[in-house]
Amino acid sequence: MAELIGEVLIVGASTRGLAESAARAGYRVHAVDAYGDVDLVERAHTIALRRDLGIDWSPSAAVAAAASIGCSTLAYTSNLENHPSALARLAAGRQLLGNPPGVLRRVRDPFQLAEALRNGGFRMPAVSAAEPSETGSSGAWLLKPRRSGGGHGIRPWRLGDPVPRTRYLQERVEGPSGSIAFVADGRRAVPLGLSLQLPSQHAFGAAGFRYCGSLLCGGPDPLFVGEPALAESAAAMAAAVTEGFGLVGVNGIDFVARDGVPWAVEVNPRYSASMELVEEAHSVSIFRLHAEACSGRLPSESPFGRALDQVHGKAVLYAREPVIAGQLRQHAALRDVPHPGERIGRGRPICTVLAEGETAAACLDALEARAAWVYHTGTAAARNAA
């Protein structure tokens, strides 16, 4: 058990990963999130909006719930990066570990991000606030929410479709999706890990553009064509975005890889899903790195590019139909575990599975086998699940 070094309040739609990291680092953790998963409750004093208060997740509801928690230090996860005004209310009277509201407003603006990256010589798909007067290089566009996250609400755009003020167009660039995780002090960035994002697939109940998992690079099996050059370019991009927007703490950049070059899709200026794999594979404390970087201290060494014996992966499982959760906590490779008897509606996340393998294919096979166990043994079909 780590020595208690402080208290922290963590708020976000799903907080288990960062809360677990903070608890391992020696913090007493308070959490406000949507789910109140079993493994979160084991690590933190938790207020789960739906389970405890009977209300759906929203930043305003989280702000109200957090008001009852007398903790002077705050960290946050998705999707508060899209709600800087709510974050400002949460942070009032608290020490904020993470990017402040002003930084979020700028770096989450796709037009400011595109301008900054292009001025720095980096690649980003074309963006437009209205029907484009001419096609992008690919001739295809995606309609994306301005408050985007995890691939929710993204769909192909068709000529003549309206572009509401709450959305924008981004040129569709073909290639495998990835992300780089890094830690920053407002001026400099230290890369932590490069990962391949798993495409939506039936094995994990995901469809469309929804995020459903990652494989961590650095194992015995390269995950991208031209991976060394891609990693170097992604690290340079993280450094440029940090300097241009003043990012602090842990952050991520999602990209599409083409010929060893990352095309930035968006910046996630907070803890993101692939960081769990960095912590698991390299035995580093993501929360400790986050807290120290927010105080201006960056690590002298980085796990980035460090060779691993195995490919480490995770997958998020979504309900293909309404289900009732069973005794999932008995399976050591599961995270974000729902409470036994919890009703989970179609399309909602059930849990996360972790696996390792000597190759990417072996790791993916193990993830799919554990997913099959959850679908066929760990859950039961339900009627009228919310």
C-alpha cells in the first residue's frame, strides 16, 4: 500500500482509470462519474450520477454533485474538455491538476488547431464550418460534433447535408488510426506511448467511428508501417502543440497514419484511454506524472520507444442488446466492471478487457476471446433495459 500523500477529486464521465492510478500513487481519491463501476468504488469514495442519484451524466450535474465533496485538489477526465465553463465552476476554490478552461477553448477548436499545426509544418485533415466550396484531397468528408469524444456522433457527410453550428466538417483521411500520449509542463512535452486504435468491430459490439480499444506500440510486432518515423513525427507534433497552446499534465493526440506521417485528428487535453496500457506495460504512474508536470516537473526518462516483450491491448465492450451484468469481477482481466444485476442498454459500454500477446494478432485474439466470455457467460439478455 502506497503512503498517503494527499487527496484528490476526479470528475468525468468515466474516472476509473485515472482514479486507479491516483490510488496506486498514494492518494485518497474521491470520484464523481456516470457509472460508479465496482473497481472504481473499491478505490475511491464515489458518487455515481445514475446509480446513486438516478440522473444521467452531464457536466452540470457533476458540478452539483461535486459541491458536496470538500476536497481542495481537482483532476478531470472525458468529457469535461468540451465544457470549459463547467470545469471553471468545478475548479473554483480548488487546485486544478490539468489544462485550465482557457487552454481547452483554444486547443479543442478544430480551426485553431488546424492553423497551428499547419503553421508548424504538420499535417491535419482540412476542416470547414459549412459546405465546402471545393473537395478535400480525398474528396470525402466527415460530419463531427464540435464537442466530440470517443467517436460519438461522427458520420460520413453527403453533398447537400446541412452543417449545424454544433458540428463541423473534417476531411476523411484513410489509414490506420492511432494516438500518442504525452506529459507536458506548458512549454515542453515528453512522449509516453504510441498506440494503434482498434477499428469498430462486431467482436466488441462497436459500430461506426466509436472508439473500442487500443494496442500499445513497442512490442515485438510493429503495429504501423514506418513506425519509427511515425513515432518521431508524432512526438514532434506533441511538442509543437504543447508549446503552441500551453498544455500541462497528460494529454493525447489522435491521428491517422499515412506513409509514416501522422495526420492529427484532434487533441485530447486530459487523461485518455490508451494511457492505461502505458501504466500497465511500463510500471509508471500516470497520475504521478500528471501531478508533477502540472507543477512544472517533467520526467527525466520516458518509456516511449522502450522495447516490450509482449503486445499490450485493451478493448471496450458495448452491449449488442439490453443485458444484465453477472459476476464479472471474478475475471482478473476485466476493468470498468458493472455491478452484478446492473441493467445495461443496447449500445452502452459493459466493461473493458485487457490482454497481452506475442504478436498483435495474438493479443487481438485474446481480447476477442475474453469479449466472447463476457457476452456469452458474464452477461444475460434482458428486456426493457435502460
